[in-house]
Amino acid sequence: MLIHTELIQKYGYRTESHEVVTEDGYILSLTRILSQNGTKPDTLPLLLVHGLFASSADFVIIGPNNSLAYLLTDRGYDVWLVDLRGNRYSSRHTHLHPDSRAYWNFTWHEMGYYDLPATIDRILEVTGSSQLYYVGYSQGGTAFFVMASARPEYNRKIARMYALSPAVFVQHVRSPIFRFLIANSDTVECILDILGMWKVLPHNAAQYRISRALCPLQDPDTICIRMIGLLVGPNPNGTDTVAQHVITGHNPSGASSKQLVHFVQMHRTGRFQQFDYGRREGGNRAHYGADEPPVYNLTAATAPVAIFYGLNDWMVGPANIARLARTIPNLVMETAVDDQHFNHLDFILSKRVRTLVYEKILNDLNASKATHLGRSTGPPEVGLAPEDGENLL
């Protein structure tokens, strides 16, 4: 049994475990949360998608009455949690060994192009629904907009997408840690490649023991808390330090080095585009038939989108969100969290995240539930593809 499933059941919720096999052979863990009283959901299914180095445990980590997954389940929603390829709960493949270089040859592009469509299709097949709600945190938003742009037929399967600090544009970054990695990314990438480290920060029990030793729970100002503040933005009075401590038992949960390089490329170019191979693996011409990687056509992302962002988010700041809001064609809500210190990690760990963010999502879902239930859907109005050489962004 998966650890996060045990955590859910500990609080009296029942679960269903499903497997999703993608077109390219990755085997994903998919968990459905069932209500404590056995009541059958009367809503569209709702999919929660985690961020970078994370897992679906993010949505249950601060417990009942606070975590988004529990709040949704308690209100009758049919909640599904997916673990995208490469994390501790989804590390299998139909024929590739998880320690091989071939297994880790992916970025968030493949997550959006393969993982999300396969997951959505499985949920709709099991539930018999024609649409679902989608909540994506950070990279969960990145992958969504890959899917919505590159496989636009999936827009009609989304009743509404809630984007929590979506990492689509990351040109404006305040984190000194991330800026250092960007400045030295070529060197870091070379070292990782020489050492054969195609996976970065995979989960292991030793990291949890080390974090507990270096950063004891009773100390409110540990090196762990300081490092997290430098990475995502400081919020010493708003972030739940107990939850920060607990989450080290689940995260980091693993990622490919190629994922990180892709984010760095996005920062440097200022474009939301596919992976730039340069001279790798035959280069861009071998992969795309062109010298430059294709830019994702965000005008094709026609699903209704509601965005929530933090004013003190050092990873995906307000300027990046404003650019995304100007680009997508069906923005229905753009909400700055009402806390000047709210950072990137607070979307899953803040003491007040229920009041500041989750209740707003619940209110919007309640208002739209009657509209979406039973409504037939036709194909979306797909945005026009960009002209050759045109940068829509």
C-alpha cells in the first residue's frame, strides 16, 4: 500500500487505487478518495495534480479540515490524485528500468502530452463522465498548458481548471537559489551527466532522518526553514512549520535532470516552448525539423481557467502570472492571494490556505456545479496555430 494512501485511510476515508499506462509506457499511480460515510459523489470528478519534486501527498499533508483533497471530499466531490512519472509513487515502466537513462529521458512536456491525457481518459472511463475539474499546482499547471496547447481536443474534457501558481512563464524569478542554479546550469548539467545522475533528489529514507536531525521541529528557525524561504519566498508567520517538517517525509520525491533543464531554458528564453535540444541527440532539426523548438500555442488552450497567485512568490511571481493571463483565451478568474507574504509553497502548507485559497475554490465549484452537471459538450473552438516564425508569446 502506498504511504499517502495509508495517510488518507488513517483519517477514516476510503480509497481506490488505479494504474494508468501512458502511450509511451510509463505506469502512473492514480488514487481516488471516497467519502467517510459512503455517500456517492453527485459531481463531476476532480483531478489534483502536484508540482515539481512533489507527489499527490501534497494535497493531504496538512490533514482533514485543511488539506484541499479532504475539503473537496467532505463536500461531496469525486476526488482523484495522480502521481506523475518519475516520483516515488510512479516509478515503473512497461519495459524500461527506472535506473536507466532511457527511463529518465523526459520533461514536463511528456507529462502534459502523455500522462495527463491518459489519466483524464481513465477517470472519465471509470466515472462515465464527459468532463472533470482540474486543480494544478505549480508544475501541475505547466503540464496542463502543454496538454491544452499540444492536444487541444482535451480542452472540451475540462469543466474548469484551477491554476495555483502555474509555472508557465518563469522569466521573473526572485529566488537567489534558483537564480544561482540558472547562472551555473551548464556546469551543473555537465556534472550530473558525467556522474550519470539522470534523476535528481529521488526520495529515500536517509534524507528524512537527516532533515529531522538538522532541523528539529521545536526549533522555529532551522536551516531547512531558511533554505525554503530563500527558494520560495519567506513567510515565517504564515507557513505551517509543522507541515514543513512533515512534508520532508514525502518530498523531494524525484525528478529528471531534463525537467530542471527545461525550466532553465524557459527562464532564459522567456518563451513557453518545447525542449531545446541544441546539439543534444541530433539537435532540434532531428526532433522538430527546425532549428528552434516549437512554441506552445496557448491560444489553443480554450478550457476555462481560474488563476490564484501569491504576491511573495519567489518562483512564479505576479509578473509571470500577468503575462499568462494576457495570453490564454478563456480566463475566468485571476486572484491574488490576500496576504502580502504568501509564497509559492504556501499553496499547500500555509496556516491560512483554506481561508485564503481553498474556500474560494470551493465557492466557485459550488456555483458552477449545477451548470456543468449533465451538460453536453461539443468540440472546443481551437485557437489558430501561429504563423511560421511568429512568437505568440
